[in-house]
Amino acid sequence: MNLDVQVPASYPTGAKMVIVGDAPDKEDVDAKQNFVASPGRCLQKACQVAGISWAEVGRSNVAKRRPQI
């Protein structure tokens, strides 16, 4: 995993809401997208139950890179 990779925010036109996390997971870094890892799948399901399309949700993290641990 390259820790220098930035995971950009995603704000679709007409977004109904925005989810902001702390930092991208390893899977997010590999995919270069926010919330594709397990927490993202949980949020997608919660949005589905609430009747919100995942395509209408903005996604970002406070840190754009995964911190070194």
C-alpha cells in the first residue's frame, strides 16, 4: 500500500447528504475512493434502508491519506 496516495472527496451534483470520516482505510486507498471498505458497506446499507441512494451521498475524509501506524 502506498501511503502517499491521496483519496479524493466525492461530491455528486445534487447530493442529499455528506458523510465525513476520519481517514481512508487500506481498501479505500487501494480503490482511491472513500468508504469502499467495511464501514462504507455498512453506511451504504444504512442509506438504502433510509431510502437514500448511495449515488446521492457525498463522501470525504478529514485526512486525505492513510496515517502511518
